[in-house]
Amino acid sequence: MRMIKYTPKFGYCYAVFYAPTYAVGTPFLGISDLTTDGDAVSNFRICSTGVIVEMNSQFKVMKKLKLIGEPYKVMKNTAFIKGMFTSAVEVAKFTGASLKTVSGIRGSIKRVVKDTQRPGAFRATFEDKILMSDIVFCRTWYGIDIPRFCNPIISYGNTRMLKTHGQLRWERNIPLPSKKDSTYVHHDEVLDKAREERVFAGLTVPKKIEKALPFKQKQRVGVMNDMAEVDKRRQTNLLTKLSLPTKRPFKKTFMNDQEKQIHSMVQRLAHLDKEYAKKKLDSRVKSAERIRKRDQKVQDKRDANKKEMKKAAYKKGGKAMAGGKGRGKK
């Protein structure tokens, strides 16, 4: 019954248990206990209801197991993984098993690595080069043994029922055993730290490939001494130095009340800066438009004067040419 915790809530599931033979389709009802030290109880709880769907002498029940490792050396499509197994024998059993990283790159286990410092390390190949920060998973299954125990009850009223583990612990005041890796971690600012967000480098296209690309898709030339970029970098460095949250909340920790107030203040200041920059841009656009109209007026007057001067010059030249031709005819 412990495996029921892996099934959806209020959903159907398959359960396997050891019992006498019954016809397929027979309904059954599961009840914890109706007596306490021989006396009937006034309240009880129905644990399960269901129907028998199959009878067999043995069933193969498997449970999902996910093994986790991390690379300690990467060379192109080959990587050396540690932390997934504890000995070379385990690696030998899983030789050829499929692997997968968090980013979705598939691979397989090849051979054991003889390394005394890292027992259980192995060499694996992937379909693409993985990063040192990637986590490697190996999805496996292992069998579950079904307890072969059945205690049929002939007379329910006169039969002494077996006590459950919970009842025995409660009577003897024995605490419930718990595994350290099976308990949920208490939420704390220190413990709730997530993985560091990885910042990937920009995409660089090789020159041979770039020559064959169309002009629109070619890499743009970076602007040297870009004041906007420098100002943006300076603001980011200032926020980092003051340990203040940026426009987005922290991903590493849950913010307390003081950090929330600081984050709200930074958001308001960023909003005011945005509005100030917007007004400044609008005034700059209006000023540029006013200067353009003024220059256009001056240019129109200049063009009109130049046109009049050309007209007068052409008129004067035409009269001179006409006077010379008249004197020649005489």
C-alpha cells in the first residue's frame, strides 16, 4: 500500500497483493480494522475499493528510479561522468544504457574509467557537446518483491486480528522511522537557493559561413564606445555593488520584507527614470522638428533668391546676345 502515494489523487490505479484465487470481476473492499482488543469500534475507515481484473501466480512490478551524475571532463562529444555510480561493477551492469541531460542531449554509457579518486566514474558519448554545468540523468527501473502473506479469517468475531505497525508503535511509543533523503527540506532563505543562472556567450558565426549568408543575415559590426551600452552596464554594476534587486525579483532566494521594500523602491525609481527618458526623447524630437522646419524655410528662401538671380542673369545674357546679333546685320 506504500506505493499508492505515487498514484494520482482520486484516480484509479493497479494494486497487486497475495490472496486466494477468485474470479475475475469480483469486487472487493479494504477496511483497516473493526475491533480494538476484541471490542467492536463505533467508527471505521474504508481504505480501498476495487475490482479484480487479473489473476496470476506472479506479477512483475517495477518502480522508476532516476540516477543523477555530473560531468568532470568534456572533450567534444565525449564526457566523463561522476557521482552516478559507486563502483565499477555497477557501471559494468549499466554499460550501453541511455543517458539524457537537462538540455535534452541524448547519450549512452561506454566504459568504466579507472580513477581511484572518483569510484564509479565512466566515459559516455553524446550526440552533441555538453557543458560542464549540465546534469546527466539515467532513467532505470527496479523490481519490487510482493510479500507472500495471506491470513484468511473464518470467524470474524472470534478471531484476534493482527495489529498494524501504526498501532504497535502507538502502544509502545516508538517513533516513526524516517530516512534523511526521503524527508522534504524545510523552506529557508539559505536552503532555498537555486542553481546559479548560467549566462551563455553570444553567438559567433564562422567567417566562411558568414560569407555565404545573405546581407540581411550577416553579423552586424559592433559600435565602439556606445554611450547607451556603457550607461546600461554602469547601472547594472551599481545595482550589483549595492546588492539591490534589479527590475526582476531574485531567483536565488525568497525575498524578505526589507528586500521587498527595496525592490519596490527600485521599481518606482526605474519607472520614474523611464518616464524622464521618454519626456526627454519627446522634447528632443520636437526640437529637432522645429530646427528642421526653420532650416527648411531658410533653404526655401535661399532657393527662391537663387532662382531669381539665375532668371535675371539669363535675361541679361539673352539681351546682350540679341544686341550683338543686330549690330552684325547692319
